[in-house]
Amino acid sequence: MTEATIAEQEGAAALAKTFEPAGLEAKWYAHWEANGLFRPERPDAAPFTIVNPPPNVTGSLHIGHALDNTLQDVVVRYERLRGKDALWVVGMDHAGIATQMVVERQMEARQDKRTNYTREQFVEKVWEWKAESGGSITGQLRRLGCSMDWSREQFTMDPHFTKAVVKVFVDLYNQDLIYRDKRLVNWDPKLKTAISDLEVETREVKGSFWRFRYPLADGAVRADGLDYIEVATTRPETMLADMLVAVNADDERYKAVIGREVVQPLTGRRLRIVADEHADPELGSGAVKITPGHDFNDFEVGRRAGIKAGEMLNMFDAEARVVQTADGLVPEKYVGMDRFDARAAIVADMKAAGMLIPHVVKSKDGEESELDAEPRTIQTPFGDRGGVVIEPWLTDQWYVDAEKLAVAPMEAVRSGAIEIVPKTWEKTFFNWMENIQPWCVSRQLWWGHRIPAWYGSDGQCYVAETEEEAQAKAGAGVTLSRDEDVLDTWFSSALWPFATLGWPEADAPLVKKHYPNDLLISGFDILFFWDARMAMQGIHFMKEVPWKRLYLHGLVRAADGQKMSKSKGNVVDPLGLIDKYGADALRFFMCAMESQGRDVKMDERRVEGYRNFATKLWNAARFCMANGISGSTSASAPAAASAVNRWIIGEVVETVAALDQAMADLRFDAAANTVYHFVWDQFCDWYIELIKGSFDDETRAVAGWVLDQILVMLHPFMPFVTEELWHALGERKAELIVAEWPAPAAEVDPAAKAEVEWLIALVSGLRGAKNELGIAPGARLEAYLPEPSAATRAVIEGNTAAIERLARLSAIHFAPAPAGAAMQIGAGDANLIVPLEGVIDIAAEKARLEKALAASEKEAKSLEGRLSNPAFAEKAKPEAVEKARADHAHHRAEATRLAAALARLG
């Protein structure tokens, strides 16, 4: 045994026979992080900057995080390989409501509660919880392979970040862009705080629709002679705070009573009848009771009718229990009742007073019966964390003038300063921004950035960055008390692209180099809650857009297309998939399935398939190492004389170009599939097969170089297996994570490409024909090719060994074929004839193919009839329709294949 052979076998032995991702993933991540390779020192390099949507400190990695962070990591690793000073800002959001809930739950388990402590003591307990238990998601992001700059990990409650948040609030206040106002908010009676629209989830609830009589006051009657107005509601309890009744100005039934009054039967309150477009003559009675202090639509009607927010009646406390209204007209029996108990009592009392209009139901045989209310399924808002029905509640809150701040981001999108990808999201963006409402930024919590506002004993409000500054504004004789509320977490996270870089410190070097960011990758579901608000704050304070491009990806759905939810039991744990298949396989799945504008359907079989892809690459590397092929020392392609080597170099050139274009277009699916097909098809299935048995120095050099290019191109998608193979192939100057992006310095060789593609067509055609006719793959056949072109003859004569080995042709005769049954194989301009006499039973094979063809055509016709029937498409389950379409396509393809096989037999 020669020394070279021993070395070759030892090299292959250094790479385990079986690809097992778990160990190497842990090893390489720890190595990268410990050696600062997620942000190598590149002070003179062009910057590339991206920030992660900061996960909640209470969070754990879910499948949406896996998609979002995989896409970001692919981009960051790609730009790092291209030599950029790539900074991926990482951090966590303090998650005001979620975090306070977690800590309070732990207290409850110990028979303790928040109110047993001062505010400062409770906040200290939250910090203790964060130090011990918060932020487990950061370890999970590491398992996914996210190459974030952990050395600069951020937290929205860090002192430097808090300083930025306070400055932004104060500056906006001084610019009249933040103000205090009394308006309706989404109020969570369990958490006792206002919550954002994002934290409201709508559920279908079986409820009721009641109709009541409100008598006209002072003997007034309608044009139709009735002395009352009928109103309807799903929330009868709110009638305790009714202030108006609205009708449409064009409704003939009510024209005569507009401006008159009705009497609310329980409170005796007189309600003015107003004309308002909110009342639709076609809906119900055409009249709507208006409770401006407890309904968002009614609030606007009340304002149009001249009722100021401070004059609107409030009938609930913070826990949604009935309280006395400002006019003192709520009967005492209801005061203190829970809202739903009050609902039942009010309906009963209105019925007893003869003011309930029953709902008449007809049976099938025409008999009528009466119900107190019409049963209805009602879209009901619930707090996603408190889990109770949200109550519109009139409170004093702090608001940002979002309408003014929205102007600059809209102009940035229109001008192209911000590019939204896919572009189809622009319409949604503009629709929301053009109709934007004041942004409520105060929350009734203890955990969060406390609002920098103080109320003086002189009745004034003083906003300042510190209490000392507020006191200086108020003067020595004024006693100050600080606002109890904290800021909405979306307010602080809106500063993420610049506060994380050191703003507002003067001349912060990271701000100068890395703002604006290059790209933001985000789920479309936070386009308005986070993305748009970053655009508002970034442009306002930095005078530049926060990022040049905004990429919005879809949701990860269950395999059947349904939205994942714990209640449905279809949630997929990404960490479980990583345990089973490895992070590389999950990452590649996410990229390959991420097609702009579409949701990703979860498919564990595909994840398993990409684990097999990694195994195929692993085995290809072992084969190369066993045959003396090692890593390359040159970024440029080696010199090559043989057609197959010139061909594979050209394939690398084309793959790099296609991959670069896909990344430039943010087409993650195209990028992943480009490198996948090059590795699996061109390199593993064809190049390795074509060079077997001919490992000269040129081939070893080319094969090693190509394998290196594969590892670099694949690294952004599958960082762990590629780094392991990179080092297994030989000594390296640096880790793959900081290697150079391919620069082949070569061109496609058309002649070599044509020659190898001719061979591939011949081998593929012959293998397919053998399979169609039931001929053993290893059967050696003879072929005939009369009058070949000079080019074809040269290809055949120059690749005799490869043709014999791969196509299993014992000979190709440049002569007419003998008479008899034969199959024909097309390759380039050639049409090879392969005699079948003595190879198969022609008659039996024809009979088999004809029978199978008839069966496939019959099944395809049956499915076609079912699919063309509109009733089937409308009534069948979507998965049944999808299966029928797939089966139809399969049988049509099978029929085409069988017909081609019959044609081969002549």
C-alpha cells in the first residue's frame, strides 16, 4: 500500500461514516461565538446592518421565529462571506404585559401578590426573574445557528436604551407630537391596563341580539304614528350610559323626530335623536342607541354630535363592574355588578317593564314562538394574555400624533427610499398609514419605561427627562407626583434601529457607520405595530430612513394550510425538529419554502429530505477525500483541459451568478433551490459519476475547488455541516464563516457544456427507457447510429469509457440498426437505435403497457369529470380537492409516459 493511498484512507476516516448533526452543531457554534467570528474586525469594510425583531424576554422559539431568524441569518452570512462588516443587532424586548404577568403568576403560586410590595420592590423582583429565568430564547436562537453579535446584546430596559426612550418622549412632547387625551382604548379588565390592537384577538362567541323600545319624550310620535324608537344591541348593559339615539337623515320614518328626545326606560335619561351616517336605514330598525363612552363607533358619533370626551358617561370601573355615572342616573341596584351579571339583570328588568321586543321564530309547520333575543354568533374581542372580553373604556392616556409622523414614511416608500418586498404590500401599507389613528402609548403597569411626566400641586403637567428638570420647570413651591403609567413596548422598540447603535450619544461611531440599516426582515403581521413605527421614529429623529429595504414574509402554517394554534393541537416545535433532523435541515426547509407573498406550509417530510441532502453532501465529501481530493488554495478556478472539468467549472460560474441574483432579489426559495440542484444534480449525480476512475491531478484539483465553492455557497443556508466539511478537507487559513464568496475568474465553455449535456441526455434517456420497458438497469445493450455528425462522433469516441460505464452500452455502431423491434434514444442531434430482440418479450411488454395505459387514462378521465363538476369544488373539503388534482396530474403524466414507452416498441 502506497503512502498516498494510506493518507487518502486516513482523510476519509477522519470524517465519520454517518452524518450526525447534533455534536458538530454544538461544537461549531461555541467555536464561532468564542472567537468573535459573528462580527470579525473589518473596520475598513463596507457595512451591512440588520436588526432582529427583538423577541419577548418571556418568549421561547416558535416556528415563526425559526423562519424569521433563518432568513436573517442567511442574508448576514452571505454578506459576511462577501467581505462586508456585517452587523446583526440582537436583543430582547422587555415585554411589559407578558413579563409582569409571568412574575405575578409566580407570586400567586406562593400566595403572594404584587400589591404587597412597593412599585420599586416589584420592579426589582422582575429584574431578579430576568436574571434567573428570562431570555431562554437566546439559547434557542443559538441552536438555530443565528450568527448574531452577542457581544453587543441589547435589552430595551438597559440604561442606555432607557435614556433614548425618555429623550424621544420628551422631544415629541415638546414638538406637540405627544399629548394627553381622554379617548376610548381597548381595556383588559383582568390586567387592568390598556392594550394595543395587536394584543386583541377576535373570537366567535355564541351570543344574543336584543331589541328594546325607547319611548319618545313629551308625547312625540314618528311619521308612522309610533310613539317609540326600537333599538337593538348585543350588549344591553351599556344602555346605562346611553347618551343619544342616531338615525339616518334620509330615513322617512324618523325625519319628524330628529332633534327630539327619547327616554331611556331604566335610567330615565333623556336621549337626543341625532342624524348620523352611522345609522343604516337598511339594518334593523334603522335606529342605533349611542353609548360614546363604551363603543368605538359610538365615540365618533358622539363627537360629531358635539359631545366632548370629558362629557361622555362612563359606567364601568377598571374591573368592568358597574359604577354610577356622572349624572347619577344609574339605579343603585346595578352599581357594583359585574358587567355580565348586569346584562342579565337589565334584560330581565326591561322585559318586566314591557320594553323588550321579543324575537319571533317560526317552526317548519308554521307555528310561531317567542324568544327574548335572536341567537347570533358574535365577533368578540378578547385580550390575548388576560383571556377576558376586552371592554372599550374611556380613560386619560398619552397619545402620539401618528398622522403627522406617518407623512415622511409614506413619502419614503413612494420615492423608493424604502423598498417594500414584495411590492404587493405597499397598498396595505398606504391604506393603513393614510387612515392612521392616534397611537395610545401609555400602559397601566409597573414594569416598563415609566412616563417622564410629573403632575404639580398647581394642576400643571411637566414633562422632562429627569425629576430635577421637571422641578426646575415647576418652581420651588410646587409639589410633584410622577405619572404612574409606563410606555407601550412598541414605543421603545420603534427606536431599535438607532438606539441599539448608541443614539443619542453624540458622534456614536456605530450610528455613523451602521445607520441606516440595510434591510429589515419581518413578519407581515407586525408591519404596522413595529415596522411602520420604526419608520416614523427613525425618519423623525435621524432624518434618514431606518432601513433601505423591508422584506415581509408570510406565516408558517400547518401542513393542511390552517393557522397553527395550541387549541387546534397543530403547533410545531422547531427545537423538536432540530433534535430530530438538525438545524441545517430545518433552515434549508425554511428558505426553500419561503416564496414571496406566500405562507409556508409545514412539511416534516421535506425537512427530513433536506437532512438527506446534507447526508448526500457528506458522503460526496467522503468519496472525494478517499480519492485524494482535498480543499483548494485558490479562489479562482484551476486550469482544466478535459470537457467534464471545464463543464463543471462553467456550472459553478452559472450557479454563483444565479445565487447572487436570487439573493439580490430576496428570493430565498430560488437561492436555496439553485444551490440544491447544483449540489445534488450536477455535482453528486453527474460530475462525481463522470470522473470515477479518472482521478488525475487536474481532476483532483478541479473537484477540490468545486467542493470548496459548494461549501461556501451552501454555508449561509447550512452553516454547520459546511463548516465541518470545510475543515475535514484540509488545513485552512480561516474558518468557513469568514471565508471568501466564490470568485471563479472563469467563463462557461460552450463546447464542454454541449458535450457533457449530450452525455447526460444519453444516459438519462437510456435509463428512463429501460425503466419504462422493465429492462434491468445493469443490462448491457448495443446501440446503432447511422451517419452521425462529426461533433456527435467526436463526443462518443472521446467518452467511450463513460458511456459504457454510465449508459451500460457495450458498443455504439456507426451503422444502420438491424430490422426488428427497437427503442430510440435522443441525445443532441443524434437518435440512437437500441435493438430489443432477445432482450425482452416484445408482445408481453406491449400487452402490459397497453393495459397500464388504459387504466391510467380511465382514472385520469374519471378525475377530470369530478374536478370539472362545480359542486365537487364547492362542497368537498379543500384537501380532498387538492388530492384529486394531484391524482389527476399523476395519472395524466403516467399515461404520457406509458404512451411513449409503447411508441419506443414500434
